[in-house]
Amino acid sequence: MPGNETWITVCSKDDLAPGTMRWVSVNGERVLLANVEGEFCAVSDRCGHQFASLSRGRLNGHEVECPLHFATFDVRTGKCTGGPDSKDIACYQVLVMGDDVRIKPRKPGGSGEAGLKF
């Protein structure tokens, strides 16, 4: 595992089929975990516009659509890709190790990269 950093196991690879998503808890934060064609990505579960739960929206490829005002976000980067005036959302590093899917908690003000596999 990279360094001595803390990674939180959130599920097994088999728990989340390709094309699906769900929220998981990482140190008390709601994080949206998505499986995009076998690549696991994690972003904040809160929309950057009015803080709706993105896990209640729709996943279309690598974009999640907010159920409230239909803002869209790239689950690989957290970037807002469309919709009403919205801010980008936090992105988390994801590590797939064996059958485990792990997420690295963010440091305050930090950002992450999706898709690390070992």
C-alpha cells in the first residue's frame, strides 16, 4: 500500500456492479462511490449547488446528475460539467487492493485522484 497513509475499506469490488453508485461513509463524511466500467471513483455526495445528495441522482457513464436541479459532475475529477451555477465537488483517491475498495480520507482543503489500483 502506498506509504503509511490511512485508507478506509468501504466495500468489496463485487458489492458495486459497473454502472452503479452508492454513498459510503469515510470518517463521518458522505462520499459517493461509483463503478464506471470497472474503475472505482469517489467524490463528495453533496451537490455543489444546493447540497442535495448526489447518490439519489443518476449515473450516466462518468457523470452523475443531481436529483434536485440536474447539475452534472464528473465522478473522476469532481468537476461540474453542466447545470445551474454550481461549484466543483471534492474528489477522493480510490485504491483497489485485492477484492477491497478503499478510499483515502481527504485532508482539509485537499483534493484527490480517482482510480489508483494495486
